[in-house]
Amino acid sequence: MKEEKWFGINRKTIEWFPTINYEICNGCMVCLQCNHDVFSNENDRPVVCNKENCIVGCTACAIVCPEDAIKLPPKEYLRRIARHRNSSCSCC
């Protein structure tokens, strides 16, 4: 299987995936509409089952959640990763 990369960075090293706050989740399952198979339905509640399938930078599930129960890392996290990569780049 091909190793996934995000701007040359191994996807497995990037902690970009949703978390669900079950205290406010109403179980509507709208998040299961994700086209990347990140979520599954377990005992009538959504669960993040495939973290690495989440597209780095995508926030669609959080946007469509009617209860605002889905959170992702702040975009600044990605900026820091990109800056760090660029500053350690030996190609230029």
C-alpha cells in the first residue's frame, strides 16, 4: 500500500482527525455522510473509526454538525507543520 503524504509529510504523523463531544452530540449521524469513511455507526452513535482517512485540512464534518459536537485541530496546527517542513527543507 502506498504511503499517503500531505505536502511531502507522512500522513500518519499528522494528527488531523475529528473528535466528537458526546455530551452535545444528538446522534443525528450527519457526519456519516463523509465521503472518506472516517466515521462509523456503533450502537446508534457516530464513532471516528478511520482517523487517517480524514483529509488534512478538511472541516466539512464539523461544519455540517448541527450541534457543533465535532472538533478538529486549529488550522494553525497545519501552518506550524508546513513552516517546520519548509524550514528544514534541504532542497533549496
